[in-house]
Amino acid sequence: MAEVYAGFSEYTDAQVGRIIDYLEESGQLDNTLIIYCADNGASGEGSPNGSVNEGKFFNGYPDEIKENLALLDKLGGPDTYGHYPTGWAVAFSTPFRMFKRYTYHGGSCDPLVISWPKGIKARGEVRSQYHHVTDIVPTILDCCGVTMPDTVNGVKQNPLVGVSMRYTFDDAKAPTRRVTQYYEMLGNRAIWHKGWKAVTEHGPFSGRGNFDKDRWQLFNTDVDRAEAHDLAEQNPEKVKELVALWFEEAEKYNVLPLIDYSIEKDIQKILDLEYHIPVTPSGTYKFYPGTLAIPERSTPNVHGVSYKILADVELTKDSKGVIFAQGSRFGGHALFIKDGKVTYVYNFLGIPPEQRISGAAPSSGKHVIGVEFTKKRMGQYNESHGPLKLYVDDKVVGESEIRTMTGHFSLCGEGLCIGYDSGDAVSSEYRANPKFTGGTIVKVVFDVADDAYVDIERHMAAAMARD
């Protein structure tokens, strides 16, 4: 799994290299400012066993080592959506502590490469001044000789909070002009100030509050970038100074108030923080063909609830293809016509076999084709179980017990499509012919009115189960 990650990183570098080659061939490289940076520390979402489908993490579903080993020869291919184990996250962050989601250097310290042949005399050198991601835009403006405007189209702009890094380009020993930087992530906090850094951990969504009782660690990052030696006991006054400074910065940049919701008591408040569309008074949503894929957060939530999906169609003897699809081979559902049959498939986290319910496709003319899922019980990992009926007009043409996902079909991309499947196919049954042809899709209606209540406690527990 780590080799796959390394291989993809190498592939990414090669594609960036193609851009560099073009700039060089076209004579633009010397006066192009290139800034190349990672986004955060190594990711810890892979669980101790690693994952062959990261979608499991976002649904609170475990990865089993037996399943992972069975797909060993397929890692890095189209049948896996891989993530290396947590141990590799620690290794990849070496020598820093921890990884993404933490406010140690392991969660926030990244390599940054800057190239500008015409503007930087130095070549292949390393700089050790302390800087933050908010310094990138000021650096670009400085190099371009552009001043940040006070207003844009009549709208007053917030002042830039960063400082330009240009002074470091040809002066390796220049003292850093970044003096202070605060951090906060899920209640974990840190403050860096003139070489000293204070860090505290706070378990996310514990509901315990008591932020004032968190223990702060202290590091001198000028000599201990790995944050290996906690100096808090030897320097209690420095800790107090930095904690007070953290609160000053937090107030200045709208971090306060600190919130520590409880999964058991405050689930609705937590979910309200996520972007979502409200349930309509009727509980129904109508979608039409000819649109782009609709992002999942902008579609009705069919996770953990009972639902109906009805397609108003006009068919011919040649009708075939996808009526609607949402998700991918790693989790999703779709309704399609193929070989004289109408099929609804629910792909549960890419775990075979696909759950398929089929019946004879109706004759030419106007019809309503749809499905009805009734949630009866929750499984061990908060997945919903219950019967699903496939309808053609008012007749049940297929029925089967299925299980549905709790969290999300897709972290990003792979939205709801009407009349086609935009990206990775939900089902292996129609990879060669995803578009609907030989008829007309008037509209597709999603109905969650009978179960507008979402089992929010289980939903959030699943989302946080592997954090």
C-alpha cells in the first residue's frame, strides 16, 4: 500500500514535469514562479490495516486484513481505492510527531519548493525560516510587483495575514519575518512564536469541554524540530505566555468560541455544521436529464433512511442505458435498462457481490419505474438493512433484502446523474454503455417523506468510528 502511494507520487511528479518541459520549450520557464507544496501531514485515515476502499472510512465500516490480502495483486489498479495503514502515516511524517488532524509538526509541516530562475540567484539550496501557507499569496504579489487592493468591485477586502517569503530567496541566513502562527484542528491547538511552540491535544467530539484543563506541551523548534523534548515543566512561564498568545490570535482570527460537542448529546448541532440541503416540506426532490452531475451534499440524503425513487419515462423497444446513477464502483446505486431487463443495483462499498434486483422491462410507452427501500434494522456498523421492491408502474417486478451505506457514496465527485453515469460506473453491468438511449426520461423523483428523520446518532457515530 505504501508502494502504491509512492508510485502515484512519482507519477504525479512526472506529470508536473511535463508542465515544466512545456514551459522550458516555450521559453517561459525562466520568468515563471513555481510554488510546489503538499497540503498537510501524512494521512491517518487508513486504519491499522490499511484500506482497499477509503470509502469505508467515511462510512465507519472496518477494513479486514483478510480482504486486503485478497486484493494484494490489485493494489493500485481500478479495483482498489487504496490507503496506506496508520503506521505508514507515522513513518511518512518522520521525524515529526503524529500526522494529519494533529497540530504537531507531523500534522502541518510540509515540503515547499519554489523555483523562479529569473528572480532567484540561488540554486538547489534549503531555507529554514518559519513560514505558513498564508504567506504564499503575499509572496506571489511581491514577486509580481502587485499590491493587494483595499477593495474589489466595491467590496472591502480583508487584509492579508501573511508575509512575503521573497526575502529568503537570496539570503539563507535572514531572520524569519513570520513571528507568530496559531493552529486549531478539532480542538487540538498549537501556537508557534519566535522559535517556541506550545501544543495541546483535545479528543474531538468528546463533549467533555474543559479546554482550560488541557495539558500544554512546550518545544523549542529552533533546536528540536521533531518536537521530541517537552520543556513545559522546566518553563511554566513560557507555557503561560504562549497559551495567552494563542487566545489572542484565536480571537483575532475568529477561532473562538471553542466548541466540543458530544456525539451522544449534540449530534444535530454537529450535523447542522455540515453543508446540506433541507428536506422539502413534501419530502420529495425532482431531477431532470441534461444536467451535470449533482454533488452529493446537494442531493437528498438516502443514507440511513427509507426512500423511494421513481422515474417518469417514455420507452421504445430500443430503450437501454442508465436512468440514474450516483456513486462509483466503490459505493453507489443506479437504475438502468439492459438486455430487456430493468435493474436496480446497490453497490455496498464495492464489496461483492453487487446487490441487484431485476425484472422485465416494460413495453413501449409511458411508464413509471422505481424502487422502494424500507429500513427495518441497523447492522453492526450502522448500515441499514431492509427489503427493496422494484416497481414497473404499480406492479412489483423484483424484491430482495439489501443493506445500504451510512455515510457517503463519495468523498468528492461522482454525483447524481440523470440519464448517464458521469465517471466510474456504479455497476460492472453497464461499463460499456452508460448513457440512456432509445427513449425519454421526463424526470426522476426522490422521496424520503416517510423517513425524513435521520438516525443522526448512529450516522455520526459511524462517521467518527475510525477517527
